[in-house]
Amino acid sequence: MTSQVQPLELVDKCVGSRIWVIMKGDREFSGTLLGFDDYVNIVLEDVTEFGYDGNSTKLSKILLNGNNICMLIPGGEGPAAAQS
């Protein structure tokens, strides 16, 4: 019988590793997942923020509101890495 993995369990397994976050708006973030809560508000460090205009910004740490997160991609390095 196959074991089922709940969504929050999968996110918990990603703590300490790189994750790519796609937001509902026009931004994407790639960084190391430090932690999250039951609402999937997440804290990232060593972050790169990507805009759809092609610009990127480096940030040391950021808190993202879970209501605005569209997709989480474990191990993702952002849109530039996905296109290569």
C-alpha cells in the first residue's frame, strides 16, 4: 500500500533547502526555506526576487504571505534556471 504525504508534510521536508515560490502577482522568489506556519506564511533567506520584466533583486531574508502564494517548487532556483 502506498503511503500518502500531506501538503504541509512535504513543505516541512523542504525546510533548510532551496525552494522556488511563484506568487499570484507578478513576482517569483527563490531562496532557502527557514520555516512556515499553518497558513503557509513562509520565511526565506538568501533570496532572489524575480519580476516578470526580467529584473532580479537579491534579499537577505523575506516573509511571504501564504494567501499570495500560487505554487511552491522544491529544489527550484527560479525562472532563469528553469529555462536552461
